[in-house]
Amino acid sequence: PERSHILADRLRSRGFRVTLYNRRGLPGTFVFVRYAFLPAFFHLLSTHHQVYLTSLSFVPSFSLYLNLAVRGLPYVFNATGLKSAMYRDRSARWPLPRLVERWVYPALMNRVLAGASRIVCNSRYLQGKLESQFPGFAYKMTTIYNGIDFDLFASGRRISIEGVPSDAPKLLATMTWDYEGKAAGARLIIDAIGHITERYPEARLIIAAKTNHLRYAQGIEDYLVTRPWKSSVKILYNQTSVTDLLASSDIFVYATPSESNDSLPRAVLEAHAAGLPVVTTATAGCPEIIEDTVTGFLVPYDPKAIAERVLDLLKDPGKRQQFGRRGRERVRELFSWDHMGEAYANLFREIVEGKAQAAKMKTLMQARGGNP
């Protein structure tokens, strides 16, 4: 919701009238809608807008598909991740989960994409994946990079982290544990710190994890206690001071499997905005953020590969500073809210103008008795 407000502000500054519908947000800035299919759909039928925008979840996206079918009102679908990578996890909550995973979710996704006037991907990686899965809809796919609140993440202050010596080399990973693929990335980083502490026993890995699914947190903690270097890892849950954690760290590390639902990991953008050098796997959209050997290191999905590059940076403070400075410049240039707002504004104008032109042509055809 917070990022939706920022995009809305950028669109309003360009002359758009924007209404946000959500179940939470800043008071007075959005219309509350229950997150359930029937309430959301029936509320939608009472709204009047020229074009709609929604994101990954099926509740709003399929509601907009039906709204298009009933009222002919266009919508843009923002594909923020590889939804097919989530089918198994999401279907587990339903009766007949294998049926839901193999048939129901793919059918819903097909309808949502079929109805969308445009399909916005937040990375070229994601666009390529969707084009290969849905080649019939490739013509309406485009990539618009996410914006990042650069000033916010560049404003952190150094803090002490309980249980972590102030003079210890600090590696930070900020992650969301809501699907198995992302949890797997955490385990890989935990294994990497084992190799790092062989050379730098005092090094510490801090994982700031956002999670509403305790089973992932419990699974990772169970995994951690089996590692001989478990005392070198500190896990912090649902932190409100991520900017300060970034400012207090030396290197940022990130890992995501090649088939996870990650697309353009926001955590990596935030780390660069904070001026941290990054070591990350060359998977998902990470190569679109990191310029290898210039702002950080891209490595194979392997704990030893991560460790080797982290060790390179630990022994070279000058390179850490150089990578961090160049990373900040890159994020400021490529991932600004103004760029994102302008791209969406152009997209919405094209849709509205195209619909107006189609209506004009239809009226003209009818006036001529259907003859061109």
C-alpha cells in the first residue's frame, strides 16, 4: 500500500485523478475494500474509472477480468513476480491442492492475462519468462522498473545490534520468507557464512526477515541449529529499522533460486540505495540491478561462490566503498519513482486514447452502415 501511494502521487502530479482501493493504508488516502472475492467484485461494479491497475493477487485481478467482461472497462496487470512459482505453496490451503495447482490457478492466470490491456513486468527477466509461458500475450507485455525511495534508504544511521560485536565484519541479508523459494535462498546464505568464518571467525551474518508464515521461520531456525557456525548468524524478524541495519553493515548478500517467484528483488535495490556493495546470485532480475565487478558481484547459486566474493570484499575496504558509491549512482539513475510514474502515465494515456479512438471508429462505421 505504501508504494501504491507513491505511484499515485506521481500520477496525480501529471494530471491524473487516482483512487486507491485496499484493506489498509494511510487514513484518508484510500477506500477500504475487504480482501475477499465477492465483496471486492461487487464493490468494483460500483466504481467509475477509465482504466484500472492491479497486481499479483487473484482476488483483485480476476475481479477486474470480470469487470471487463461485464462493463468493458480496461485494466493493466502488474506482474510483480513469477506467479507459477507460487502455485504449489498457495494451493496447499485448498481441498484437492494438486487440482488447484495444475488446473485452477493456471486457468485463472490465463484469463487475467487475456483480459489485460497491458501486462507490466518489473524486470526484463520476468517479461522473458512470461513471454515463454504465454507467447500469445507477448505483444502486450512491457517492462517498467520499480521505483525506490532513494532518500529514505540513504538516510540510515549506524546502530548497535544486540549480540553482534561492534567491530565484527557485518554481512546483511534482508528477505521475505513467504514462499519456499525465498526460504531456500536463506539456507544458502547460512551455508555461505560457514565458509566465510573459516577465514574471518569474527564475521557475523544478520538476516532481517519479514514473514507472516511461521512455518518458514521455524524451518530455517531448525536448519540453522544444525550448522556448527550457528552463533555467527543473527535473525531479526519484521524489523522497522531496516535503513539503520543497512547503514550499520559492510556487505549485503542475497540469494534466490532460479525458479523462485523473485523478479526484481527490492531488497537489493534498497541495499544499493544505502551505498552497500552487494554479492548476489545471478538469478531472477538481479543482473539487471547489479553491474558485475562494478557495483557488486554476481555469482552462481552456490554457497562457496558467495563466500569467495564476500571474502574478496572483506579484505578490500576500498573496493567496498567504490562498489557502494557506484551502486547508489546506478539505483538513482535507473530506479526512480519519477521514471516509473512517467512510464505508467504514458501507458494509461495510450489505453484511454486507444479506447476513445476505437469508440470513434465504431460510431463512424455505424453511421456508414458498417461500410469502411
